[in-house]
Amino acid sequence: MVGRIYDFKTVEEKWQKYWREKNIFRAEDFSNKPRYYALDMFPYPSGAGLHIGHPEGYTASDILSRYFRALGYNVLHPMGWDAFGLPAEQHAIQTGTDPRINTQNNVDTFRRQIQRIGFAIDWSREINTTDPRYYRWTQWIFLQLFRHNLTFVDKRPVWWCPALKSVLANEEVVDGLSERGNYPVVRRPMRQWILRITAYAEKLLEELNRLDWPDSTKRQQIAWIGRSQGAEVDFPIHGVEKCLSVYTTRPDTLLGATYLVVAPEHPLLEAITVPERWDAVREYQQKTARKSDLDRTDLAKIKTGVFSGAHAIHPLTGEPLPIWVSDYVLMSYGSGAIMCVPAHDTRDFEFAQLFHLPVRQVIRPLNADGDTALPYCERGILCNSGEYDGMTSDAAQEAIIDRLMKNGTGRQRINYKLRDWLFSRQRYWGEPIPIVWVREDDFGIISRTANSPFLEFMPSNPVFYEEDGRKFYAVPLCSRDLPLNLPPVESYLPSDDGESPLARASSWVSVWIHPQTGEIRPQAEGRPAGEWLAARRETNTMPQWAGSCWYHLRYMSPRCETAPVDPKIADYWRAPNFYIGGAEHAVLHLLYARFWHRFLYDIGVVPSKEPYPRLFHQGIILGEDGEKMSKSRGNVINPDAIIQSSGADSLRLYEMFLGPLEAVKPWDAKGIEGVIRFLKRTWKFYNEVSIDDGQDDDDTQRLLHESIRKVREDIEGLRFNTAISQLMILLNRLQKLPRVSRFAGESFIQLLAPFAPHICEEIWEQLGHGESIACAPFPNFDIQWLTRDTVTIVVQINGKRRGEIFVPANALESEVLEKARTCDGAVPHLRGRRIVKEVHVPHRIVNFVVQ
RNA sequence: GCCUGGGUGGCGGAAUGGUAGACGCAGAGGACUUAAAAUCCUCUGACUGUAGGGUCGUAGGGGUUCGAGUCCCCUCCUAGGCACCA
């Protein structure tokens, strides 16, 4: 019936061409069909080409896409390129060529490789974050954030990587080394753009429990946001008109505080340190400043610190408490100062031991028996706390906060570990930030110019910074100036002091702006007549995360010229039904994208609060040695080579058969033989079997309908490995038959089609169908074949399997037990024994407990 | 250190508290072939018995249950995340 030889290369190329030319997988906006949006984390098109890990997630989303299309859904399955980023920039630096060229080549390679795997992608919606028509809207969203007071600039110590000549975000630094390249990094103060993601901490935390996400990822985000509830307590300082505020999650231990510690960078330190101690404190500050954060946060190291000579006054007892300085207190969390309760905090205890500070126990365990080992860090019953003695920690906490509030020396307080998002990079290959800087007086002119185009995105709180005693104000470009294109530059190398390569494009940087008309002209052309103001463009660019914060929206209306996403189309597609990508993005991309998306919801741009309601992480495919694939280990499997030797269908099928989608699992070059044989047997089966309008025998029908059900359930539950083994079981049976019914013959190939679409299209066509199998309605099972007349029941004696019986499914319990008692396997073990208990689980098991 | 997963044949893995090891790989034997490849058939957890069969077996130890890979407690190993966040 089909050709004798299974020539996968010819078959696969034929159908890939067919799908492309017939636009089989085009998604239709506003279709009346139910909609299904399957989204992959889009790749960074690296020079190395497609990795074996890419097709794993893509195949999973492709199976779902094809499955739901066959169920009659209008499916959106798009692909695009997250193409800004460091490797392309470094390539540009090394070769001196424009990163656009290299990026375009890499994108072409990725597209060709992905297309060769035969994914059901709507290529008419392809997007690229480096396309000005795309980043125009990335810039627009930035300006909206700017307008809503969610951005600011600050000269702050940031991670500076001398080797990369670039500033890195907290998240890009791992153990004091750059995430990319493992170069050392140091702290260095620079002017930076920062996004107030902390303003969204509560919203991001709240929505989390409504998401269908892996628990571990939710937990990571919860930990990253790091909400804690406690109290802020003010300690007046002896002899100085100042108060030191501390944050504590254990206000119940307030009476156990014996000293305070402030961070070396604390702004009050200068004012409170007594003159005799000033040298020691300054020396300590300098020593800390020289330390890398790795040294500073190393838990294993011995604590250090100096006494400031100052004393704080306990707000409840009036007792003077010494104020120490130590780098175990971080300026970036809470208020940069803590009250220390060595009896009930491990770190405070350690410090107190080292510097011989008093330890006062104020909490005892609920079921106290004898002495408590200190530090005791659990909650318990208060002691040595005057009027609070005998109260539980919970009650005391409330009572103490109450008292502080009455005294005006404390209040409830919620803190987050989440830090604001350092958003600027001193790089070329990123979205330019659409801001110009003007002098204070000129900013006043713009602000007073009614209808100035520069007021379109003007925030209520101006953004400014000071340099050499002069203030510079941020002026947002207006939307008609977008996109702000990346200018050509002569060198992609940042300057040694860390300025972006854009700073060298002086004719681009220095401009005249016209407050009334909004016109912008290069200063190089000389000052035009009229009321023009001198301005300098922002030369920092956005981080690579920016473009991936909203790409899921752009796929919906990729050519929309009036908004990031067409509101009507966004209302149609809503949100992806399925989002798949690596777990390495658990906190970075997934938190940033949630932030931007939620902001867009808040300003009415999108209809849903959350970008990705259902998320899944595919596991990693390891090399054959069980180690992570890497060039240096030489264990990299190249997908192109697999496709060349075994075909795209085999690659797809094998990656899905390897194990559970979420598991980390090693590649096995021998293992792929199994699925190759399976596909060959499938081909051979349709070559040899005769398909007619007759009936199948009962066992075949039963297995067929069971298989349909299992494959459907497994696809929907993402259990592709067991779906494939069911298909193998089904084929093992079918291929023994000389003839099968049309329903059986067609169903099998349709069940297999989402996994191995090319071979199935070919067989489908040769079975006489004129239309693509991708559009054929998916087979459904008939429940009548899933209920059995006769069931097999296992007979156990004392929990050990001794035999089995076949009984009618509707047999009475007494009949089943009688048959079980007298079955061949059971009789010898029952002889001479007394049955003390009979357990009968209908349709499953009978267990006799005997003595 | 803390928080999460996970530990099942030679290997990847399968098992709503109910026949452990489906499916596949590897291995053994056989058929076809001059031969090899490919393909097809049979066997394949360990120990034990001529055989019917028996005993053991899901990291280790305990427990709950008629019955535990699955639930509970402890220990070990392993992967991932967090890490002086007061």
C-alpha cells in the first residue's frame, strides 16, 4: 500500500514544504473555534547553532499544538528570537563587524534548523527583539514605566566586571563571578537606571498561588521576593539628637536585646561615632569597602566588627545598649541596622561570644525541661521580660508592638528581600533607552511648555542626577520618535571607564531639542535659529531581559503599528495556554516578565494579570556520560547529525521517549535505535497490512480504544514517554494481523501524528486522504470497549500472590470469594489453615488472611 | 546550614495503597542468508530446584495496613535552589 522503503529524508522534506506552502499552521485571529496558544521560551540565536536541548521543549509544545489542532482548536504556535545580548556583542568586538550581521546569520541558521524538525509553527508571526519594529515597543513600555514613576537613576555601587567591561545585575553574578564567562567582578559606583520592581512585590507574590506552575518555581519566586513581617523599632541615641531604626522579625525578643549593630555604610555612623573611636571605625569601613561581596557574605568566615563608642537607649527599659559596626549587617536590607538578641539568634550569638557582649535569655521553649541550649531561635514563652513574662511569642509580639506604637517608638513593618531591578547596561547591543538629559533650567522650560511633545511620558516626579554640583533632568522622547534606532558606531568596545560604546557616537549623543515642536537635531550641524535646548542622549542600553518581558504579547499581533499588542487581538488570544522552557529562568525572566505584564495590565494595555498561567519546565538532556553536555567534555550531541542519520521524526520521538519531560536524563545513542525501528515497523505495517471495511476482533478493538484513551490523556498530562510506549504496544499487536479495519488503521497513524508528523502525513496520504493529517479530526474512544465483561482477579494468601481467577465483571462477592478459595494456586496454601479474614477489592484482588 | 525534588534490573524508565520491572536499549539463543547487515521469533531481576515451583527483591532501618516502590518516622546518597535578609 505504501512505498517499500522508508526514506525519511524525502518524506520529511516533502511535508515540510507542503506545510509551508499551504500555510497549514497559520493561526487565525478571531476564529470562532476554541483557541489554544502554545508558547516556547524563545531561543537566543547563538553562533553554536541549535542544541539538543532546544527540540525537547519545542517538540512538547508542538505535540500539544498538533493535538489541539486535530481536536478542532485554532492554534497559535509561534517562534522568534531573543537576539540582543553579550555573545553577539563580544563577537562584534573581536571581529569589528556589526552585530546585526552576525545576529542575522545566527537567526537564519536557527530558523533553518528548527524548520528541519518539522514544527507546526506559524512562521508569519516570527519576531526578533533586535528588529527596530519590535524594540520600538520595548522602548514604549519603558517610557510607560518612566511615566508611572517606576524608574529612577541612582549612582550606586554596582557589579562591575573589568573583563567584560560591563555592569552586571545581581542575578548575573554568581559567587563573585560573572554568570557569563566566570570573570571576577567588583563593586563600583556608577549612574544607573533602576526599575522599581519592589513596588510590585506584593502583587507578584499574591498572584503566584493562582498560577499553574511547578511548585519549586513558585517557591523560588516566593523566596526571591522574600516577604517578612515584623516591626521597626526606633532606638534614641545617647547624647545625639538622632534615632536609629532597626527592623526585626522577632519583636517578642526586644527585652533580650543587649547591643545594636549597624552596617559599615550606615549614613548615621559618622554622626554617632564618638571621637575616640572614629579612627577604628573609619579603618573598618575602608577594610569592608575593599572586600568583595564573596568575602563579605561567606558564612564560614569569622565575624568582624568594631565598637562605635555610641550607645542607644532601649525604648522600653531605657537601658543603654552599645552600638557596634559589623559587615554581617547589610545596608541593602531593612534599615541597615539591627537590634541584637544573642540568646535567640545564631549570628548575634556568634558575634556576642567573639566580643564578650552580654547574652540575655528572654524566651524559653513551650515544654521547658531544664536548661535551654543557647541560642534558642524558636518561638516560645517569654521570661525575664517583666510584664510580658509567661506570654507566648505570638501574644508578646502583639503586645510589644502595641506598646511601641503608643510610645511612638515602633510600628509594624513588612520587608522584602527583592531589590529594585538594575536596568541599564554599558553595552552597544541592546535597546537604546529613549531619554535625553537636559540642564535644570532647560527642564523648567520644557515643563512649562504646555503641549510640549516631551510631556507625553513625563512623570509626576522628575528623574534627575547630580554631577559636579550640576543637576541633569531626564526628558522622555515622545512616541512618534520611536523607535530610537541604535546608531552605527566605529568601535563596539566600551571605554575603560565603563561608558557605553554609544557615548562615542558623539554626533548621535549631542542634540538640540525643541520644546514646542519636539524636534531633535544633531548638534554637529550647528545651532539652528529659534528656541533650541542642548541635550545629551542617554547612552546606556537595556539588559537582555527587556525584550523577553513581553514577547508573548507581540506574537498575537506581530505587525501592529499602533501598540505593542492590538487590544482586540489580545482580548481574543488572552494568554498562552501553555508555556514551556528551562527551569534556569525560574526567577529572572519569569519574574521580570510577570512584572512588566502586570504593569501593562494595570495601565490597561493587556486584559490579563499574568503572562503565563500554565508553565512547565522540560528537564535537561545530559551527554552519554551522564554529565551536562559541553564542548570541553566532548559529549555534545548535535541535532543536525541525528536528523541527518535518523530523521526528524526519530529525533522528536526519541527525545519524548527518553523519560518524563521534566526529568534530567542522559542521551543514549543506542536507545534511539528503538524508535527508529518502531517507525520502520510502522511503515512496514502499512506496506503489508490490508485495510478494509470489516470489523476487528474484540481484543484488538479493546486495545485500540484503550490506546486512544491513554494517548489522549497522556498528551494532555504531558506524559509523552508513556503515550509512545502505548503506541508501541498497539503496533506490536496490529502488525501481527493480516488485515485491520479502516478505523484501526487510520486511528493508529493519527495517534502517532503529533509525535512523528512527517511519516504519518505520508502514510495518511497513501491511505487515500487528500487533506493533511494535521487537519483531520483526532480519533476518540468508545467507552463500551473500555468496560470489560470478564475481569482478572489476583488471589493472594497473606498478601502473597498465589493465583488468578477470571470472573464476570458483575459477579457477586460471594461468587468471587468462592472461586478464589477453590482456584488451583490457592488450594494448597489454604489446606489445613483457617481463614481469619477475606479482603475483596472488586475487579482487582482477593486476599485471604490465614493462620 | 536551610528549603525542595529524586534513589526501582546491566541501562533509560513503567506502576489510582492491590500481579513490581510496562515500553525500549543492551545481552543470549534461534529463523532467513554463501556471509554480513537488516528483519522476524523466543528468553532475559537475583538466588534456588530435574520440574511444578519456592525464597528474596524498589538506597538502609523502623512503623501503619489484609496488603507499601507508593503513606508515616529516622539514616545515608544524589540533583537543584537559597544562603549573615535580622
